[in-house]
Amino acid sequence: MKTGALVLALVAVLVACSTAPSPPSTPRVTALVGGRVLPSPQAAAIPDGVVLIEGTTITAVGSRATLRAPEGATVVDCTGGTLTSGFWNSHVHFTGSQFRGAETAGAEALVGALRAMVTSYGVVHVVDTGSLLANTLALRRRIDSGEIPGPSILTAGAGFAPAGGSPYYILPARLPELARPEDVARVEAELAGGADIVKLFTGSFAAPRSIVVMPLEIARAAVEAGHRRGKLVFAHPSNSPGARVAIEGGVDVLAHTFPTSLDGSPWDRALPPMMRERGMALIPTLKLWPYELRKAGLPNDLIERVLGIAMAQTSAVADLGGELLFGTDVGYMTDYDPTDEFIFLRRAGLGAMQILAMLTTAPAARFGRRGTGRIGPGMTADVVVLDGDPTLDVRAFAKVRMTMRDGRVIYRRT
């Protein structure tokens, strides 16, 4: 009897031990060591810096002389590089064939497509300004689940054109058109379906030599529909009249500069002060203009003239203290390398810290992503490691060694 009781007691102890909850795991620690840290566009650089990351959060930032990696940390040697907060690209499109069928497409193919377009250039957050809503939401779900390493995504779904103004360059596809103020029910339906922002074509190339401008009352109605739901509204302007409708209609973000003038009239220099007064942001997309005009076979002197107007518009907004956001229209453009965009922004008179603000702090504030946009204790561990120093050569912004989102490496150059 005693032996049986002892056996039963021993079994009970073993069962209890085997079912006892295991202690919570300690978050992994990663130490990025030896690079020049740019904590934010406003903060002083930290030479020979250290950034400590636990799980998804930055826990400490300092110089190697004062901050050491804890024992057992994964140490990443960043010598010769520059560390910044992860980048935003505030104008992309997930319309390419490589993103079709995102619900069921192979994970490896989607990872490669994201790497080629955004993550290999330090991008951890994107704003998709026009795509098939259901497909982009499916892509986002797979990224957010952790299955696919990629950026966070805000999406407009389908954009909205004025009556007779669906862009000729997306044919045979057509955008939904807003012919009457009551047509903004279409905008409300897209938002109800999961869109995060609204995209309007306030000036739209209906044909190569024809820009249709959205009536102001329709633009206002669409903006009000977005704002009632707390959503930002973007506008594609094409020319000065299209930009004016966007500004007077209450749009939040101009998705392009507006250098086109089909009749040769000068661009409207009253518009940048109006944008500044209304707190409106501008995405210059400077590289787009040479890209498009070269595709059309136009001469270099014309290309330089159009680019010069776009750079002048960008400079005017910057000089007034207006907000600029970085975006390149990749997805529409199939040349993904942003190097030329950085070069053109520099030619427009912007310094490296202004460009860094376009990539980090400005979009984080504009899109309400608190805890992102800077490298500092308590901030989300979105980090880019660059080759070289962008304060000496802005082309370094495009030379990425490693991209981290939420403490997870989503791109590493091999």
C-alpha cells in the first residue's frame, strides 16, 4: 500500500511539473554598433553609436564610449554606415503584375516584389495612392500576420476622376468618375470597404493633350466625405488649375508637383502660399517627370524645363516652411531606384536633414503614427542602416545595407 501511494504521489508531481506554465521568454536583444546615428532631422548625430533593441522597441541610444551591448545580445556591426529611422514612401502603387492575386500568390514571389520596390530602399511604411482595394488589403493582411516581411500599408483603393477624366494611360481600365456631388457615395463606399485615404484626380489627363479639371463643388463634396470619416484626402493635380481645385477644395496632400501647361502659360505662383496657409503637404515626385517625358521621346531641353518647374514648386513650398513628404510613384514607375529623386531634391535646394524629415518625421506626424519616425528610447524599432553618410552625399539615402521594421529584419543586402 505504501509503495502504491508513493508511486501515485510521484506521478502527480511529474504531471504537475509537466503542465506548469513556462516562464515568459525574455525579448531578444539586438545591438546595432559602430555606425553614425541620426536620431532625427533635428537631433545631433552620434558618431560611433549604439542602438539597443529589445523585441519591437528601441531601449537605448548612445555612443559606444558610454553604452555597451548587454551580454548575449545579437551584435550587428554598422561600422562605416549611418543609422536612421525607417523610411516612408508616401506615393506607391501595388498595381504591377507581381502583386496580382495577393491573397494566394506565393510568399517568396511577394517578398521578392516588395524587396525590389521598397524594402531594399529602407522603406518600412508606404501609402498606396491607387490600386485594387481588395488585392492590396489581402497583401496587407499577409504582411501584418508576419508571413511576409514587408512595410505597413495605407491604401486609397481606387482613385476618383472627374466626369470624362479617367486617365488615358491606364486604359483599358477606367477609374470611377464623380459627375455630381451625390456621386461621392462612391467615395464613402470605398472607405467603408477598407480604404484608409481618398485619392482624387482634380486634374486628369483624359488624353495626351487634354487635362480635365474636377469641378470645385465635387472636389469639396468628396473631401468632406473623407473628412467625416477622419480620413486624409490626396489629389493628383496635373496642372495649376487642378492644383488650385485641390487647395480650395480642402485636400490634405498634393500627390505630385504640377509642372504641366498645355497652353504654355506659366505655373501659378500664388499656389504654394495657399498650400502653406492651409497646412497642405506636397509630394514632389520629381523623378517622375523625366521618366515620363523620356518614355514619350521628348527632347532633353524640354525635359529639363519641366523638371525645373517642378523643382521650383518644391523649393517654393520648402522656403515657405510648408510640409514636404517623400514619394516616388513606384509601381506606376517601373524604375524603382530613388537615387535620382534624392539628387533632384538636392538640386531644388533641400539639405539632407530636410530630405530625412520627408522620409521620417513629417509622414509619421501627418499619418498619425506616434512612436515612429525617430531613433530614441521607447520608439518603435524601425531602423535603416545606410552605406556612407547622406549629409555628405544624398545618394547615400538609396544605399541600404539593412532595413528593420518592428525590430525584424525585412531586408539585408547580401
